[in-house]
Amino acid sequence: MAAKLLPYSLMTIATLSGFKYTTHYQHPKSSELPYILFTHGFPSSAYDWRHQVEYFSNEGYGIIAPDTLGYGSTDQPMDVHAYTLRSIADSLIEVVDKVAGNETRVVGVAHDWSAIYSPLILHAAFSLHDTAISEPYHTDLQNRGSGIQSRLANFHPDRFSAYVFLTPYTLPGFFNVTEVNIATKAALGYSTLGYWEFFNKTEAGPIIGSHKTPFADLLYPDTMDEWKTNLGPVDSTEAFLTSGKDIPHAPYVTDEEQKIHNSIFARNGYTPALGYYRASMAGYNTADGESIDPKNLNTTTPTLFVGATKDPLLILDQGVKTMQAFNPKTVVTNVEAGHWSQLEAKDQVNKVILSFLQGLAIIHLLDICHVPHPTSLQGANCILYHRFQKTSTDYISNILLQIFYQNNSP
């Protein structure tokens, strides 16, 4: 299926893990522009980045958009042990090496809801209602999307020139799903990980495969409030899928795009992709997490967080705190969108990311030319107007000023 999804070159790489990864790629049009590694989440593929791949390709950036393990044209093992994040991160670096060359530093762009919890968020939920919690408490919600990028940042920090997170960075560790559901229900009025318990069932994949239409409607609902009742609460997801209930579908995923999504999962269904959840709940990532060099749990690498204001499974202000714990100088910009911000608010997300990357390029140019950094909105807009007229100055001036401020702060 991959060859029909995006109009870019394809490469299949045999990795040391024993699995083959397939990636869409395009080389940058200028040696001054970096490659961007797009990492998707569940239940997706490189196709979820279709709007970003086209946009940044047209801007001249290099593109590396793989189907991660269990998806699309990449191998889809049934063995849950295959879905450990260290192994997947290592394999993606092999993909980068094959496309861009060894030692090449890339920009990482990643997304998925499973990366929305952190020690800060769990502390907030549990302490708000004095709910007891087991140790170790902190997150192992690191599977897919931003979770994979989090492990890339921990184990391969030297391979990235910048990070973009559409959902927050996640620390390694282990947590109890049942306890999180109890705590988030107390804190928010609804549990947030009920679907995890369903996905951990052996029959989950076949049930989803037999109910593709309601599953698609639930993934991409017209209103994200559906997730508060039919995704987050315990036992709600399976009940919804088998109920025959219809809910309006979001307009940002067309019928044709949904057909393509369904075709991507036609080979082995959803069971392989559910391996991420099952490996995480079984604690298979814990040992790798404990092996991370403590200094790599944080970064000074330029970082952008694009928060989605309408995602009901994300405590946005705590997500911002998590990102700032990862990198105190994280640039933060929110978009008015639900979980799938790269689809729903594609133009805004694209402009924000481009503004961030262009801002970094300006900082680099000013540094190597020994030009003092502008410190006013007028000064920033002046530079941007002459150098990057294609991009909205509203986005870029805001982002650039954050970069300037943070670049000059202690």
C-alpha cells in the first residue's frame, strides 16, 4: 500500500532488529535545509503526515516518513516483545542512516496521544484527590509518535538538531493503568485510559476489524467530547463499537482518506499495532528506560511544543510543564484543534513548524555573522519580512521572539 499513499520515493531497510522498515523519503533541495523525520502514532502510518510531507517537501526540506513497526508496508510482527521502544528507536536511526547518511542530524516531528502523561501530570491527578498510587508511578505511555521520539531523544540525542512535539515528551518508566483511570476520573470527571484496557484484550484487534466504520467515527469524531464518554472511560470503547451507535464523522478526514486508512490495515488488521500497548502494559520497556543516561532525560536541543487546546485526554497546562522539564527553553504554541492537530489544523500546524525552523535558521545565521539578535517585535518582523515573506509573520514573530528570548536567557 505504501507506494500508493504519498508521491515520494520509497525505501525498504533491513534493520539489525531483524525487521524491515519502509519509509517515504525525499532529499532536501538545498544543503542548507535539514531532513525532517516524521514519526506517527496509533492507528496510523506515514499517511497521517500527508499534509506535512507535501508542505515541507514543497519548501525544500528533506523528508523521512516511515511506517513504524506494525504499520503499513513495514513488518508487522505478532510477538509483543518486538514492540519495545528502544529497539524501535534504534531501527529508526538505521532508517535515517540509509536515507540521509551516517551522522546526519535531523529534525524530529512526532505525534500521538499516548505521550500525554508524565510524572507531573500524574502527580497533579493523584494529589488533587489524595488518591493512593503505587510506585514506580511514572509514565510508560511512550509507545508510538511522541513516545518513540522521546526514546530517540534519550538514546540518540546527537542525531537531532531540533525536536517538534505535537504531544508532550514522556519520561520512561512504568505505571498502573487501573490506578491512572481511577485518578483521572477523580481529577477530570472521566477516566482517560479505558481504551488501553480494551486494547490489551486478545480479541481487541478482531473486534476493531469487524467494526471499522464505528472505530473510524470514534477516532475522528465531529466533537472531541465523544472521547470523554466512548474512549477514555473503562469498558466504553468496546461497548461503543458493538452498539451500532452512529456519531458524526469529523470533516477533516474525507471518505476517500478513510478508505485509504482502512486499506493500510487490510494486511494484518489492527492486532500488530496493538502490540505497543501490550508491551507497555507488560512492562517490557522498563529495563531499557532504566538504562538511559540521566543526562539524556533532558535536552538543550531546540524544542517546539504545539499543543492542541481541544484534546480531552490531554491536560494541556501540565503538558507544557512536562515539555519545560524536558527542555526549559521549549518554544510553546497552541492550536485550536483536537487530538489530530496535524489533520484538523494542518495549515496552522505547518506554518508554526516552518516558523520555528526558519527562526532557528535565522538564529544560526545571526550567530555565524556575529549580528546582535533583535529583541523587539519590530526588529524580528523586519528580518522575517525580507527573508521569509511566504510565512505568516503572526506565527513567526511570536515563535522567533521566544527563541530570541530563550537564546539570550541564562
